[in-house]
Amino acid sequence: MDINEIIPAVDNAVYNALNRFFRKDKLYSINSIAKRLGVAHTTIKKLVLQGVIQATKDGKFISEESINDYLRNKEKK
């Protein structure tokens, strides 16, 4: 294998690794989501318990993607 073939392969592998690392969703506390949406902490907690908003397994954090999904679904109604 020639060095000119190795460099693009390494560059591609590094790019893919960095892309996977930085694509991870940001996680927010229920409190920060409640403040962001202008509702009570208990409102967000209820939506998580009802399964309307997806949270981490421990129920303490919500991803940006989950909030965006919730807001998109809310707009449709």
C-alpha cells in the first residue's frame, strides 16, 4: 500500500470518529427544559412519566432531540 492511499483512509477514519463523537445529543435537566419552555418542573416531569417526552433511563435528563420531537408533535395538534 502506498502512502498516498493510507493518508485518505486515516483521514476518513478520523473524520468518522470525530463526527460520531460530536453528534451526540446534548442532555438537559428537567429544570432547564421547564425554564426554556416556560412551564413548571412538574409539567415536564409528568410528560416524561407519561412517555410524551423521552428522557434518559433514570428520568433526569432530556435530549435536545426529544424536546424537538415533542415541540414538532405539539405543533401538529
